[in-house]
Amino acid sequence: MNHSAKSVAFFALYLSGMGVGFIFMPNTLLNLLGMPPTTEVWSRVVGLLALLLAYYYMQAARQNLKPFFAWTVHTRIAAFLCFTAFVLAKLAGPILILLGAVDLAAALWTWWALRGEDVIEAGATTAVAPGK
């Protein structure tokens, strides 16, 4: 597994942990995020969605699907920006920015790995980042 695939596989593991957490102990995670506890199913639905995304990420990493890796760079940066906007709009506490920072750091790791691999791989034609 090359570096970009490893970065995406790592993020899949992170998403899996979040998914399991939101399915089996949502109020613990909500408390850590400074949000009120809930008895509604939405938090478990979020957990399931995270697990499903984790599956896609892991399978893409195993198959070395570099176009998918590049797409995730865009969406994980967008997640960070949205989480930051939620905090600035006072819809969530500042801890959400920290959660988004994980997405941002992982996105930058993937982006950096893809750039390095494009330099190494002769004839690579996949666009890996905005503006490239």
C-alpha cells in the first residue's frame, strides 16, 4: 500500500471509530463535543453513515483508487470549513473545529502523498488537488 492509500486507510479507521462510537455510545461522544444528550435515533444514523463511508474509504485504499483519494481531499477540507462555520455561527462549540482539524490534517496528508506519488510515477495524469 502506497502513502496515499495508507492515509485514506487511516482515515477509514478514524471514521470506523466515530461510527461505532455514535452507534453504541452516542451520548458519550455528544458530551465530548459539548452537545446535549439525545434519545433520538439521528446520532446512531450519523454513526451508521460514518461506518458506511469508512467502508468506501478502506476499499478505495485497498484498490489504490487515486481519483477517489483526490475527491476526499476536497470533501475533507470542506468538512473542516463547514465545521468552522458552524462554530462561528454559534451552532456548535469550539471543539467541533478540533474534530474538523482531524479531517483537514488527514486531507493534507493524502494531498501531500498524492503529489509525491505523481512526481515519482512517470506519466501520472490524475489531477489531485484544486488548481493543479
